[in-house]
Amino acid sequence: MRGFDAAWLHLREPFDHAAREPASGALDLPGRLTRWRKRPPGEALAVIDLACGHGANLRALAPGLGGAQHWRLVDHDPVLLAAVPDALAQWARRREYRFMLTGDASDEQGIDIAGPDFHAKVVCHRLDLARDLASLDFGEMPLVTASALLDLVSVSWLQALIHQARAARAALLFGLTVDGRMAWSPTDPGDELVHGLFSQHQRRDKGFGPALGSQAAAVALQQMACADYKALQTCTDWVIDGALAPEMQRAMVEGMADAALEQDPAARDAVQCWKARRMAGIIGTRLRVGHVDIVATPA
Ligand SMILES: C[S@@+](CC[C@H](N)C(=O)[O-])C[C@H]1O[C@@H](n2cnc3c(N)ncnc32)[C@H](O)[C@@H]1O
């Protein structure tokens, strides 16, 4: 759950989609982008997806954005980037979209996907965003997006990103930022201890400096306001019913227990007992994990 391997990203993707789909009406991203920037007919929207993993953010957004789109998917992990074409091909097949690989060995390898209301050209770009964000060319007035990234980054990195985006007059969409809310039903006497340690662990450096963890959404909104962005947020919570999704709930319990133990090895007995009780009760347990999506356009 704390790693970013394709198996975990694959496991969480249906929960991400279920959380974001109802929220998309509240954010009205296509309407907001049209009001922000009227593009001549046929001109593609440039979209830069930071820390793209295996492309889940594109799968969540491209059909709803509609029209012509040019996506640049950026991540530092070559294994995840290599998994993008296959993940997009499978998605396209399920949705009956047209899918094509473009380019050749001498050219930039690309992907072309078309559905009834959208046409996306996609390229992948390997980059260490912690070190080399400034080298990423945003062009003019793109949509800069990321999902499940902001809790990993530091205040100063986020500030640099928002300044770079503002200079390019970019719109911003940050999806699925954890906000610290976590509600188990039924509750357990060990929840508070484990959540506390888990939240502290979320603040550890993930390569971008001291991580924002559950403060990320609040800090992002503050920084956007300072950079003269007009922002709107909406909740995109995961709801994990153990009877319907035991594998996901097990991954949450394991991930939280591992993080708590790493944070405070002295709490071993209490954390192991919490884990054992939670594992035994998976089927009758429901977990809500708070996330928010934020969209912002230059004022
Ligand atoms: C929680 S995953 C989210 C992936 C994807 N956006 C999604 O929603 O499925 C975080 C992503 O950040 C990427 N990442 C972490 N550190 C990075 C860095 N320094 N530069 C670029 N990407 C990074 C990981 O490889 C991983 O794909």
C-alpha cells in the first residue's frame, strides 16, 4: 500500500474511479476549462500528468475532458512507465475505444486513443520530479494534473510547482489527495494509536523533502490563493466495504500496520493486536478514507 508498484496501483484504481466519478459533476472540469480558455476548434488541450504511475489519472479524466488532447505522462519509475501502454490498451479494449501505438525506434514512441467524444495522443516521459521539475517544459496554458501525489511532496516543492504552473498560465487539477479523515465501522480501541503513527509516517521524506501528508490539500489551497489561482475542492473519499473488497481492505490494514511499526517499533504489541483484530473482522468492516480533488484556474 505504501509502495508504488503496479499491483497496488491496479488494486486502488477502481476505488479512485468510484470516488472521482460523482465528484466530476461538482468540479465541472470541462466547463471550467472552456470558460478559462476558449480553444479554436481542433486545437488540442495539452495535459501534463505528474507522477503518472501506470496512467490511472488519464483513464479517469480523458473521456470526460472530451475533444482533442495531448498528454505527457511523467514519472521517474521506468517499470511503471513501461506498464502504461498495456494498461491503456486493456482499458481501451474494455471501453471499445480505438487504440494504436505510434512512432518507431527512431521516433518518440506514442499512443493514440480515441473514444466517441475524445481523441488523446499520449507520450511518456521519464523524469525525477523531485530533482528536475524546473526542466519540465509546461508550454503555454496546459492543464497540469496529478493524482495521489501531493501528500508525498514538501511545502517548497509544491510552491515551486505552483509558481512554474502560474508562469505557464496553466490550469491545475490535483486528484485524490489524502486529507487525514479515516473512519472505520465498527471502530477498534487500537484505531487511534495506529492512525496517529500512520499519519506521522506520511510526513516522512518521500524524496521531495519533508512530506505534507494529510496537510497537503490545505497547503495547496493556500499556495494557490497566494499565486492568484481560483480553486475549488470536492471530497473524493474511498469507501471500502470489506465484504465486497476484502483484498483492498487487507492491503489497507497491512500497509497501515507496517507504517505504524516502522514509525514506532516500541508499539509492536499494540499494533500487531490491532492488525490481528482488523484482519479477523475484514468481512464485517467498512472503511472510509478521506481524499479531495482540487481544480484551479488562474484568476
Ligand atoms: C501514489 S502513486 C500515484 C500514481 C498515479 N498518479 C495514480 O493515481 O495511480 C505516486 C507516483 O509518484 C511517482 N513518484 C514518486 N517519486 C517521484 C519522483 N521523484 N519523480 C517522479 N515520479 C515520482 C511514483 O513512481 C508513483 O507513480
